[in-house]
Amino acid sequence: MKTFLVIAVRPHHADEDGATKAWREFLSGTKPFLPPTAKGDMPPEGVWQIPVDTSMHMLAQLFPLADEHHIHLRLLLLDDAPAWIRYSPRV
């Protein structure tokens, strides 16, 4: 199944408080239409796997939200859902 790997780029600029506020508001705005992934496959904050065949409406909602908060998005189209490999450093 084709999947988009969507990465929202956290803003960094002179007004760090404004950038942090925009980032938090953007992430909050995604919650109603981008469901969290399963706990075992939890990608980092601001990264989503969106199946192309069933979830294009999610992208349609994500683009205007990103524009509103000046968040850049990177999309990678994959032929299959990614198989995540976990590395846990020794602490």
C-alpha cells in the first residue's frame, strides 16, 4: 500500500517564542484529523504515515493548517508502509 511519510519541519527563527507557539498550535490542530499511530510504531512529533488510498482527506486538511502556522512540510511517497527499526541507547 502506498504511503506518504509526512514530516512537519519545526520552525526556528529569531522570535523563538512565536515559533514555539506556532508549532504547538499546529500540532494541536492536527489532532482532530490525524490519529496517533500505534504505540509500538510511534514516529517522532510532527511525523505521520498517511495511506494514499484511504487518507488523502487528511493531507487536504493538513496543507491549509501548515500554511496558517507557517510550517513547512516534507512528503515522501513510499511504495509500502515503512518498517521502523528501533535503536535504544544504553542509558
